[in-house]
Amino acid sequence: MKKNSSSQKLPKIISIVGYKNTGKTTLIYKLIKEFKSKNLKTAVIKNSHAESFDKENTDTKKLIEVSDVVVGRAKNETFLNFQEQLSFNKIVSCLKSDIILVEGMKKYNFFPRVIVFNEDTKEDLSKLIPELAICSYGTKKIKGLKNIKSIKTLSDTIIKKAFLLPNLNCGDCKQNCFEMAKQIVAGKKTLKDCSALNSSITIKINNKKVFSNRFVEKVFKEMIVAMLKNLKGYEEGDIEISLNT
């Protein structure tokens, strides 16, 4: 069975966090333009506290009201609408991008962030979880964090330091994904220290990776190898199995 490595090409993800009207969307807009100048494909995940995104008074809205999924295809764009809130991991699995920028979602703590903080920001900094921040952006400096003003420098920093953990919280590395993410941001750990990203087996469902902990990996490996040893032609080495259900 093939040994994985942490270079599984999980997308680089960064969250842009800050309180209302601090300039998060403007910053994301500038970063996207900068990433595009580097020929990098970007995606944005934007969270809304509203019941739904505004599509009022359109034929599309009528279809959305009755269908579970609506795909809108126009001359210059395509959108996919689900009548449910998808999990973060499921959303990410649908995206094929080099860089994914997340606006908000402060509570998602298994990837790093940039904190947008200004002089007129009065809210509690601790709620933005600065332990996960690779830097800050804005007019107000945060103690212990590098404040970056240049979009080019910020984009280069994100390319270098953005990452995504699988959010299994399996405990194989003796800590949850939040603690591991903090350690990676602090430079004390790397993605190579995540057991789930360095499994000895690769599981894909509909060409999308499914991560497992060491116990599941051990059960799968021992069970499959034991069965394959009974087959004529079995030999030690990498094993590839494709299963259609």
C-alpha cells in the first residue's frame, strides 16, 4: 500500500477574520487580484448569518424554492445552489483551487488566519483567536503579531504559511486539530506531524480523499493484506484497489 505524505496537495486555506466593517471583503478582493497576477487559481468561501443569499425576484429564486439543487449557467458564470448548509469539508472537497480564502468563520480552528484590525476596533481581540494568526493587517498593530501592509508581501506570506488540517480530531498526534494548528502557526510543528495526513493507505470516494486515524488504517491494512495473501499472484509491495458500489 502506498505511503502517503503531507504533500497530498490539500489546498492552501487562509481565513480573513475581523469584526464588521473592518475591511475583510476589500482585503480579499485585493488578494485575489494579486494571486491571479501570480497565475494562482482562487476560491472564496463566504459565510452569511442570513437565511439565504439574495436572489429575490428572479426565475432562479422560483426554482430554488422547489428544487433540492439548482445549477445556474450563464454566459460568463455558473453557480451551484444547495437547499442545505453544507459542511466546511464538503465545500472544500468541491473546490479545485490553489488558494482558498475564507471570509469570517472565526470558530473554524483547523487552518490559519489573517486578522484585520484597525484603530477604531473596540471588540475583544481574543475572540478572533490570534494564536492561529500568521500576521495582522490594518491600521492597528497586535502585540506579538507581524503587521503587514503590503498586499504583495501578504500574498507571499499566505502562499508560504497557509494550510489545512483534516479536522478529524483523532488524537493520534496526542492533540486535537486546533492545538496542532496552533503549533504549526508557531513553527513548532509541520504538516508532517499530522498522522492523518501521513497515513500508509489512501482512501478515495468519488475521487475525493477520505482521511482516517491510525486505528482505522491498521484495521483496513491488516484485513486487506490478509485476504489478498490468499490470492494467486500476491506479492509484497504497493497495493491499489478500485471498488465500484
